[in-house]
Amino acid sequence: MDTVFKGEHLMPGHLGQFFVILSFGSALLSTISYYFATTQTNKLDKSWFRLGRLSFFVNTFSVVAIGCCLFYIIYNHLFEYHYAWAHSSRTLPVYYIISSYWEGQEGSFWLWTFWQAVLGNILIWKAKSWERPVMVVISLSQVLLSSMLIGVNILSARLGSSPFIFLRDAIEGPIFQQANYMDYVKDGNGLNPLLQNYWMVIHPPTLFLGFASMIIPFAYAVAGLWQRRYKEWIAAAIPYALFAVMILGTGIIMGSFWAYESLNFGGFWNWDPVENASLIPWLVLIAAVHVMIVYKNSGHSYFTATLLTLLSFVLVLYASFMTRSGILGETSVHAFTDLGMFWHLVIDVLVFLAITIGLLVWRWKELPINKKEEETYSREFWMFVGSAFLALSCLQLVVVTSLPVWNAMFKTNVAPPTNPVTLYNIFQAGFAFVVTLFLGFTQFLKYKKTDTTRFFITTVLYLVFAALLTGIVVYTTGLYKLKLVFTLAMFGAIYGILANAKVLADALKGKLKLAGSAVAHIGFALLLVGALIAAGTSKVVSQNDKGIIEVKGFEKAADARENIMLYKNQPVQMGDYKVTYIGDSLVAPNHYFKVDYKKYDAAGKITEQFVLKPNSQANAKMGLVSSPDTKHYLLHDLYTHITAAPIKEEENLEAGSTEAGHDHEGSGDDKNYEPPILYEVGLGDTIRYREGYIILRGLNKEPKLQNIPLNKNDVAVGAELEIVSHDIKYKAEPVFMIKDGNSFDFARKVNDAGLKLRFSKIIPDKNKFEITVYQQPESKKAYIVMRAINFPYINFFWSGTIIMVIGFLMSIFRRNKELQISTQRVNAPVLKGKNKNLV
């Protein structure tokens, strides 16, 4: 008899799994129906067409229903489901619960499927004559993505991974044999600390919308080859390709924002294999878009445009395979673990690769290849060459990133580069130099033929001006100290900005249709300028001349020469700033550390002051996980993160706290302090201690004592003490009491100064008072180890991204308008008589 488990909520899981199966079946039916609607020419084609649409609408409904069921499970903390237990907890606020929604593979696959369903419905509305063949491809992709969520074993092979699997089925253990096992599951595993950032609420949806939108230009290319509409598909696909480039690029840069604000490697791009995996298809599609425009305007490079468009989506699937198969587990901190879907992911790639190769081979002899060579001084020729170099840069990324794949395929043991960041930087800077040169001087060329004299004069003038400006930039920023290739890349970027600025200026005079590409190019070049300066000339401000950090094992985790140790309330000079660790607070699960920055002028006057609050978490699996805080200026950023610190998990400890309760004379925490020292002082007297001094300012004859009533003959007196520690003042009032003939005292702690103070005796014959001082030893004092980095001119990077996205939007509107005009011309009725040629 099957065990009946208590406390489980079965309905949302069973309902969710039903919709998973329905989404798979409806996507499969939609694929078959659209296929027959495309291939048949009899009366049944309309029936197949209606069935294809209806099936896709059912698929869309099913995908939305899956999402609703999964959100219900996570939001209501139904930890009997493995996905909710593994990726969320009761302490997460709602916006981080949303992040936990797509932390796992199953949730991210659902997100991808959801966006693809949305885009499919847009195509049903907008694609017109392209709907049938295009939707065959979209529906087929939905079939494969939906299968990733099924989660069943067929002939010992795993088909997908369900987000609705029960915890007792996912994890083995004797506890799960008990009917009441839910009594022991009090909370979930929680969200990865690195993902607890607002960027992770919006970055994954944007990134997966980019991945999903990559299918559309692929589908148009397939439809064009399949239906022998070789030339028509390019004009129809360009707006969607631009949209995919814009959205995926935005998602990638959002990832940079997240890395900059959440990760502690000190930067915005680290050439991690997962980062590369999303960058590769983006760059390939950018190259494809440029070649598509070349073909549209000149009739040249059809095969290259088609091949790059098809490969861009295949590379999206290849990127998904690399990040989800577990093959990058040892080379990337961002890759998913293997859920047993290795061959499932391989089949996904092979299906679309087979479609690409099969169609190109099938239609090879019919492809509209222009045998007439392009003019050397034509825009299309150099745009083609520039796109080829962009594709070569991707090839370098693919080869190096895929080393683990090659090793797995061929049973080799090729080691990855010892310093991959330097390798990528040098290679990609070289490609960037060439590509930005093309991005610049092609603006002075015209399609088909150019006035060579005018071209050379204009180009040379802008090259000279760019060289002068580059010299100023590399000298003032110090970029010249690095390898020559980075200076060349800077020269290319500045040249690209100047050349496209001319085009933009012309556009503002009336050629507005040219503005989109110019704005996008300027944004890309500015992004490159910011990346080169910020990454190439960033400087560690927290220089440690001693090269020693007094934390056990620190040298294994970080470079002591780039970190400084701050004891609470002890100012340390760090570059132009005097920094002080002034306090901390716990807002579960983050521990925030408050670091006060002060800058002084020559006269000792404070000219600038601010507080940064980097935070950390003590994670059982990952150790200390820190997120930085950054002071943003117009021309640079000051970035601070915690490298080591004792993490508190108890009460909320605010900076400046002077009381921690009422400690009796016999308090058991004296072991946390050095042996006490007794001082006999009068009013106004000063007590010196290691890090400052204490002044007895007065006596309070009516101190506040909680829950201790005083009788007529009882006495209580408070010592009003002023504590000065490293120029910071605190107040404390320990209390001495005589009650029922017995003496007591109540200590007060000054945590930020590392003190506990007792008013231990009144000496009336001397008119003195005994104050007992306990100091925390150096080893017990609160401290942090922090690293601070200055990123100059990084705002060029961020602003360049925004400008680039605006340029893509402008280009999309332009291409859509061109497509509408072209469609209207094709569909316009032929006029009679002498005016018939006006159409």
C-alpha cells in the first residue's frame, strides 16, 4: 500500500504537470498542423492552418498556466516541492522570490518557453504571408523547449526535468519514508546570495527574451529557403533581427551591471565561459544584420547573410548546452549543474544544425549568388569584410570557451589558458580595433560606387583628428602604459565615434533615416572606450604596504597587498581618503558594514564625506559571499567590497550602540575582555585607555533601572561617562546600587569602542568613585578587511549601452517603415493607362 504523506499540497503540482504535458502536446500538434498547412495546396490547408493556430494558442495558455502553478508553489512556501525548497526560503522578500523563480534550470527553461510563446503570438498577428512556414519553426522550438520540463525517464534516458517533482522523490533519505516528513521541513534552502540583487529580477527575463527572439530571424531564413522566397525573407527579418540584437545586448549589459554591483572580482566583465556563451550568438547576429543590409542594398553576400543568420540561433542552443549540461562545471562559477539532460541538450542543437545544413545543401544550386564582384570602394564590400572580422572574433571565443567540450568529445585533456582574461583581452582588443575602423570609414562610402578622391580626403582628415584625440586620451588616462593593442582599440573606437558623429550631424539636417545606425555605432564605440579605460586603468586604492592581513588563511583567499584591515572606529589613511569602519547592522540574511570616507584639504578641513555599506553573507556552501557598494561620480566610481569579516547572526547591531543590556557584577562575559583595571576618579577626572580616554562628567541620582523597584532606604547612582575613541564620542552610564543593605552594580557596554564599564564603588571619605574598565583584546575587536578600486570613466561604458539601445530602436522603426512601404507597393492595384508605371 502506498504511503499517504501528511501536509503535502498535491493539487498545484499535479495541475502544473498536466499543463507541462499539454504544452508539449499542443506544441507538437501546432508544428505538424502548420507544416501541412504550408506544404498542402488542397482545401485541407485552411483546416490545418486553423488547427495550427488553435494548438499554438493552447500551448501559450499552458505555458502561462505552468508559470502560475510554479509561482503559487514558491510564493506559498510549499517546500514539499523540490524546486521551491532548493531555490527559495521564508525569509526572502517577494522580489527575491521572483528571482528564485528562474534560479534553477527548470524555471529558466520555462522563462524561455514563455517568451517564445509571446513572440509566436506576435508573429501570428504580424507575419501575414510568412506565418505558416515561420510558425513551423517556432512551434518546433516550442516542442523541444517544452520537452525540457517533462521530467520523465524513458528507456533509462531522462527526458527533461520537471519543476513539480516532490522533495521526497528528488532526495533520498530515511526521513522521506515517514508519512509526516513535512513536520521536519521547516524552511527552504534559500536563494544563492549572489542572486539577491535587483538586477537579477530583471536581467534573466531580458536575457531570455533575447534568446527567444533569436529564433525569429532563423525562422524567416528557413522559411525563405524552404519556400524559395530567397530575396523576400531578408527585408522581413531585419526588424526582428535588430530587435533580437537590441534585447540580447541589453540583457548582456544588465549582466555586467549585476556583476559590477554584486560580484567581488572587481569589474563588470570577466570573460567567464557563461558570459562568452551569451556574447557569441549576439556578435554573430550583429554580423548577420550588417550582411543582410548589404544584400538588401546591393544584392551581394546572400549566402553569408543566410549562413550567419542561421548560425546565430544554433549558437544560442550551443550556448544553452554548454551552460546547462554541466560540462563547464569546473571552468565557470555561473554554469548550471548537470540534471541528466546532456544528450537531450545535444539533440536540441543537432536538430537545428541539421535544418541549417540540410536546407543550404538542398537549395545550394538555386541560391541567388551575385557573380559580379563588389567594387573595392563600395560600402557593401567593407561592411562584408567588417562582418567577417566580427565572425572571426566569435570564432576565437568559441574555440577557447569550448575546450571542455572538445575534451569531452575526443577524450583529450587540453588545459584551458592559464590566464584566460589576458588572452581574451588581447585577442578581442585586436578584433575591436579592426571592426571599429570599418565601423568608421564605411560611413564615408556609398553603396555600389564611391568618389574615391573625396573618400580619401575625408577619411584621412578624420583619421588624423582621431589620432590626435587618442593621443590625449591615452596619455591622460595612462592607457599607453598597457599593451599597444589597447591603444589601437581606443584609436578605432574614437575614430568610429567621430565618423558616425558626422553621419548623425547629416541626419539631423534631413537624412533622419540614417540616424539609427549612427547612434547605435556611437553607443557601441563609447561602450568600448569606457570598457578600455575602466578595465585597463582601474587602480586598487586599498594598497597595503605591509602586505600582511592578520586573518588566518587570508593569503589563500585574496591578495593582502590589495586589502586593508580596519578595526572598528580606528581611522586608516587610504589614498586620498581617511576611512573608518564605524558600525554594522544585520538585515537578514545580509550583514551590512558601514565604512565612513573622509577627504581633507591641506588645512585639515573636511572637503568630502560619505558612508558606503558593502554587505556579506556567511553561506554554508560558498563561505563568505560579499556584495560591494559603490560611490558614483561623474568621471569615476569608487568601488568597495568586504574580503573578510566576522559575520554576526544574532541581534541587529547598529553603529554607535552604547548599551547591550544590564550586566550584573558577576556577568559571565568577562572572558571576552582583558583583565579589568580599577580607577579612582573624581568629577571631571580623565581615565586613559589604549584607544582614547574616558571623562566622568557627573552623577545621576535617579538612573533608570528596569524592573527593580527601590525602597526608601535604597540608593542608586549613575556615573555619567563620556568616552572618546579615535575622535568619536560616546556616552555611557553604568549604575551603582545599594539595596536592602547589599551593593550591586550594572555595567554598560560601548561595543564600538570595545569597552565594558562598571561603576563599582563609591568612596565617600575621598570624594572619589571607582570605575572599572574592561577592554576587548585586539584579537576580539570588531574588524573588516576591505578592498577598494577606482574605476575611471566607467560612465562611458554605461552611457554607451543606453545610446546603443536607442540606436537599435531607431533602426527597428526605420526598417519596419521600409517593410510597410514595400508591402504596400506589392499589394497596390495596378493602375490603368499611362499612369500604370507609377506604382
